[in-house]
Amino acid sequence: MRKAKFIVFEGIDGSGKSTISSLLFEKLNSQFGNIYRTSEPTDSPVGSVIRNILNKRIISDEKTIGALFLADRLDHIQNPVSGILHYLDKGINVICDRYYYSSYAYHVPSFSMDWLINANKICADLLRPDIVFFLDISVEESMKRLHKSRQFHDLFETKEKMSQVRENYIRAIKREGEKDNVVIIDGHKSVKEIIDEVWNKTLELITI
């Protein structure tokens, strides 16, 4: 039986991750079936706390948020009922919107990059992605899209923070990207151009 694949989408806010991951899910489901789509933070109790913090319903600090994301991710991987490994072991391909590269990007400088990579090593040892699509857009484009699509913005959605996050993504990918088969995609392209590129890379992966 062909090994099920774990496909991750990363990028700063407004980069189009959710749109492209949703389109990929639809195409894979239509052509092959056996596909599950998920995201971080999850809908678990820990994930719900994270969402409330990001939406400013709960006041917290970035170190606590970083620790909560790690706890949520470990459950996301290992949960015996709804965890990623549960689906992969059943031969079901998994698409995930955000994984540990989001921690590397969003939680510096509250933690050092070295600390975050070491802390998430337990996640990487449990489950590395088969491919990571990083949708790269400028901070200016991110702000433009966010202001157009959202009335309220979460804790991280400021120009200064997005600039830092994008820089952290690039740093993390330079350090760790080869291990996780990170593919950088120009997120300024049209949706059709992006999904075509993602689709072709995914077909190469799942037909191995």
C-alpha cells in the first residue's frame, strides 16, 4: 500500500494558504479520495484557548502562546481519534494549514530560533511533512489583503509583526527547509497559477 502523504501549507497572514489548501483538497478528493484537511491551532480545548487569545478574548503573553501551540501540535499529531498520524496510518493523505514553521516564524523573539527548533524537535521526530508549500508574499500585500477581507485583526496582524514573521520564515527555511522538502511559491501569482504549481508538485509526491 502506498504511504499516505503529509502536506503542509505555510505563509504569513493573507498569503492565501487557506484558499490554496482548500482547492488542493477538492482536487485530490475528486481524483483520488482518501484525503483529510486540518489546521493549527486545532479545535481541541487547547486550540480553543489559543484562538481566544489571538482574538483578544483572553489576555496572555507570547511565551504562553508559544507553549500552548506546542501542546496543541503534539495532540494534533498523536490524538488517537483525530490526530494526523491516525489518518496517515489508515492510508489517508493529510493537508495541514500551518505546522511547526509557524512557531519558528511567529514566536521569535519571545523565544530564540534555536529554542523553538529544539522544542519542536519532538514534533519533527514524530512526524515530518512530506512537503511544505510556503506561499511567499510581501508585507505590503499581506496588509492590503487583510484590510480588504477582515474587519477585525488578531494579535499578530500588524505591519511590524508581519515583517518580522516573514523574515523569521526565511531564516527558518534556510536552516531547516531541506529536511522538510520546503517549496517556496510566489504568492503574488494568480490563484490558478499557484494551484497549478502546487498540484503538479503534489502529483509528483503522491505517485512516488
